[in-house]
Amino acid sequence: MRFPTPLVPARLIRRYKRFLADCVLEDGTEVTAHCPNPGAMLGLKDDGARIWLLPNDDPKKKLNYGWRLVELEDGHFAGIDAGLPNALVKEALAEGRIEALSGYGTIRPEQRYGDENSRIDFLLSDPDRADAFVEVKNCHLRRDDDWAEFPDCVTDRGAKHLRELTRIAQNGGRAVMFYVVQRTDCARFRLAPDLDPAYARAFDAAREAGVEVLCHGTRISPAGITLTGPLPVDPDPQAPAS
């Protein structure tokens, strides 16, 4: 998925009010950019970080720039748009590039389901097989070695989605939790139970009930972001011992 216009480099001054970031362009101009990420963004919002912005001239938008990438060490990048993984998965599903989810004739996004007034990110259907309920999560936390971790802060909504998927699996349906790692310096995936132990407990219960856990990496550059192949998921229980 290519960015609609070329990104421009900048330096982060500060990120504040969750969705705003003050930045300075290479010519010294200070601008405020939209930050499309409500999470903690641990390690990705340091003052002075080299970042990449998407310019726009849409009169309907209040800000002329949107923050899209953080440039990491050794030529790596992290994508910070929390809404982008759904688009990446949709594109890959349509092109049949996710082997574990291939073979479904109908792909329906944002379908209501479950007992908690939820919407599943993708409902995959085909006359010859059971429906697949696929929930997508964005992951861009790295703290140790080459591990990608989720979440980067408490996510009650995420735990709710795991409970819904657990009920589907318990009733014999196919339920899939799909993590998209939006950074290029990670090679495997696990949870961050110290940041949200309740989510880790819900994750363990979901996996034990038969919820499938998939994780894919991404290829990221200032030109665009593409979903790549699967990354290994830590098979051990994720919740802290009681």
C-alpha cells in the first residue's frame, strides 16, 4: 500500500493530547501534525525523533500534515497509524496473500457480532467452509531483543474482543486474532503482560479455547507499507503467574 503523496522528513518536538504532534520540517518550519494513534507509543514519541509526515491540501482537514512513520536505527522504520493494519489485511486478503486465511470467497469488513455489541474487523465466508471471524490489532512495541509486544497500554476494548472470539471458538466457530507488527526490526511476537495483565489472561483463555493467533510483519519505507509473511508467536502462557 503506497502513501497517496510522498512523505516528508521532520523532527518531533512533542506529542500531546494523544492525537497532536508538534514537529519541525527540514527547512526549519514548525508544524502541527495529526497523530493517528491513541496508544502510549512507548519508545516512538521521544523528543527529537526523526519522523515522516504525510502532507495534504484537503480543505476539510484541520491540519496539513499527518504523522505516519518513525525512523529507527540501522535503516528500520515503525508505522504509527493504528488504523492502517486493517487496510493492510484487507488488501492482503483480497490478493490471497495470507495463506492461513485463503480460500474464502467473500470478505466483509466491520460486521456486528457477539454479545457485547462488537464489530468484527473481517468476516470471511465461503459456501464450502465455516465462517472465519478475524480481529486485527496493531503492534509497534519493542523493548527486548527482536520481540514485538502487545499491548503498549491497558486495552479494555482489546480484552472484550478476546472474550467475543473465545465465545465463537467455544461454540465451534473459527475465531482468529491477527496481530500486525508495524515495525521492521522485530522477528517474533509475544504479549506485554506487565503493561496489561488482564489482557494477557484473556489472551491465554482465548488461545486455550481454540482461538487462532496469527502475526504478520510489514515492509515499511517512506514510499509505503505492505503486509509481509508470518512471524512466530510465543507458545507459552502469557499471563503472569498468580
